[in-house]
Amino acid sequence: MQILVVGAGAIGTWYAAKLARAHHVTLVTRRPAHAETIRAAGGVRVTGLEDVHARVDATAQVKAIEPGALVVLTTKVYDSGDAVRPLAPLIPPDAAILCLQNGLGGERLVSDEIAGRCAVLRGITNFGVIFVSPGVVTLKSRGDTVVEDSARSAELAELFSRCDLAGRVSPDMRREVWTKLIVNCVINPLTAMTGMEVGWIADARLDRVKQRIIDECVAVAAHEGITFDQDFVRMLNERYGPSRNLSSMYQDIANGRRTEIDYMNGAVVELGRRYDVPCPVNAGLVAIVKALADVGPGASASSIPPRAAGRL
């Protein structure tokens, strides 16, 4: 099977390295210099919990996509359309695009560009990875790969498991997506604002603010037909307390990149407006993260100028 991993950031590089154990993998990036660096190194490198050098091709321009190919999309949600648009004329009908992304709406952006040419599936990754340099990443925490139920999903989940990526098929992907969204709505903005590791989120002093974020998310999800009976605060504290990873939003702000806040807390706020569910805490987090992003790399709450801070 030809596998194209579109997006050469932390998660994309990690998946390319692991999938190369079983298939020919090409890492697709929009940066020609990035692709050249990977080719010159003979592939990609994983450090941290694993020490792996994998032979992976890299390119900034895909020229052909084979029948039955798998495209794993790992870009930021807001880059989805631009990332798949050049692939649309090349994609065969029996290929599949798996959107391994955070937040809400990425698969819809992809479906709009692909226009029914092939299956577009939603996926979730629960691995914690830090981008070091082009072709080099650090694995900080292990997880699994969740695939939306479809005709090809059992095959894809088996492929991920065979490559030590713990694949599983979910019969209720909407619930999986919302569960991951709620986790992201708590962890990403709070760690981005403070510069703390993910494990800091388990500090009991944060329980009240975590609960308020969660309560707003759960109230909005209920209007989407999704209800929860789990204790999210307890789950966050137990599952993520040991993590020494850095959240993707923290990494984005530290590196001067646009964050996905609009597709996480911002998406909850927008749905809240649609359903007349007030979400003041999530709205406040959106405003703070955007103000930090405006300040740029090295920003902290104390470095936001009064004009930027006034957006709250």
C-alpha cells in the first residue's frame, strides 16, 4: 500500500516513521527545504521513549497516487483545504483519506475539497510528540489511533496495530471526537497560557476551572445529541498527570505559529451561540490564547500589552 502522510510536523513525522515498518511511506510537506532535509538524512528520526531511524521519502509535490492508497492527514485543521487541494485531481476512488487532527470540522473541510472522489474518514491520535527539527521528533507519551467505522477501517486499524500504533475502530466516532475535544479544550489553552507540561493539568488547584470548561463543553455537546456520564476532571487527572509532554498549542505559540483555538474552545463557543448556551469561560480562553499568539514566541500572560489584553 502506498501511504502518504500529509503534514511533516510532530505527529506526521511520528506516524511516517512507524508506518514505514510495513509500507512505503512518503512524508508530504509544503516546504521544499523541509523535504530536502529529510531526503538528505535518509529518512526521519524519533527520540525519547523510542530511538528509531526510519527510511521515509519526502516531497513537496505529489505527482501520483496509487489505487488503494492511504492518505494520512496530520496538518493543522485550518490547513486542511490547502493541504488536500493539490491531491484532489490525483486521488483514485478506492483510496482513503484519514484525518488525524484535533478539534471539530477538519474532515468537512477535506470532504469539500475532495468532492466525493474517495472516502474521507475521521481519526484521532492519542500520542504525545514534540517537533525538534525537520525530520526529527521526540516521543513523550504513548497512546492509540482511533478510526471512524467504514468499509476499510478494520484494515486500517490492523495496519496501525501492526506498526505499533495501537489501531482500533470506533462505532461512535462523534462521541470519540467530542471526548478528545473536551480534553483539548482543557489542556491546550491552560498549558499554552502558562508554559507548563501537560501533566501539570492534574494539579488539584485547577479542578474548579477545569470543571467550568468541561461543564460548558458538555452542555453544548448535549445539543449535538451527545451526552456524557463520566467524570472528566478525574479522567484528566489520572490519565494525563504522568505526562511530560508539551501540548500542541503551547508548541504553536512558542514557535510563532497559528493555534487551533478556533477549532477547539472557539468551536464550542460558536456552537454555544447557535444553541443559546453561554460559554464565557471558553470564550475567555479563546481571547487570552489569541492575545498571546499576537505577542509572538516567548509570550507569557505578563507580556501581553494592554491593547491586546483588552480584547477580553
